[in-house]
Amino acid sequence: ADERDNQEVQLAHQDEYNKRKKLFDKALACLDQREHKVLVSRRLSEPPHTLEEISEKMSISRERVRQIENQAFLKVQKHIKRLISEPGWQHI
């Protein structure tokens, strides 16, 4: 019984992960190209790129990179909240 319980728990975790990943991917799609590039570089890269690295690559100031990162993060958060407030969001 323990083995079956472990498999069921693993499947439930995998299913939850897949739902969250789809939700996150949909939310990322709401970003424009520049926002996406900054957010991925700053928050989803290992190791994360510095403001300096991104600012040099994109020819904008570090402060502007920071602003774009914050704007993109808030946009993704808002989009996720909107998606999960819709009926049937679990079936994404």
C-alpha cells in the first residue's frame, strides 16, 4: 500500500507542477519581447544576469532594466491572478 500511495502522491505533484507551468507559460506570453527578455534574464536564468550585464547588452540604463523587470513581474502576477479567477482554470 505504501508504494501505491507514493506513486499517487508523485502523480498528484507532477499534475500540480504541470498545471502551474502551463499557467506560468501563459502568463509569460502576455509580455512583450523586451519584458520577456529582461524577466527571464533576471529571474529565470542560472545564475541570474546582473542589471549591468543586461543594460550593456540592451543599451539601456540599469535603472531602466530594473523598471522593466518590475513591470514585467507585476504584469505576470496580474495575468496569473486573472487566469485563476476564471472558472475552469484547473483544466488549462
